[in-house]
Amino acid sequence: MAQKRKNFALRLAPELHTALERWASDDLRSVNAQIEYLLTEAAKRAGRLHQRPGQPPEAQPPQPQPPELPEADTPDA
């Protein structure tokens, strides 16, 4: 079953639309598909997009670990 899509008007600055057209062409997508892709990726990175049931979780990039502190030298007592 095809996923239902929400239609709405989007106003863009002409230079932004031109940049999106070039980017979409480079990625072999329509401008609409490129905008949807970019928004989806941004929402995932921001933790705003929840997984749909039945979809495998996406691999998350590893979180940076804090640097290990050197052990303090303690004088022998």
C-alpha cells in the first residue's frame, strides 16, 4: 500500500530553489523528493522522527567518548 502524502504549498527564495534543483539533479531526484529527503534526514538527526512499526532501527553514529584521565600518582605511605 502506498504511503499517503500531505500536500501543501511551500514558498522558497528563487536562489534556494535553483540550488535545490541542481542538488536534486545531481542526486537523480525531483526537487520535491530532494526537499523531502533533506527534511527527513534533518528530523532524524534531531530525534524528531519516530520509526514506523515494522521498520528496522537505523544505525546511529557512535557517540564520542570523554577522554580518559590519567591516574593520579599517589605517594607511598
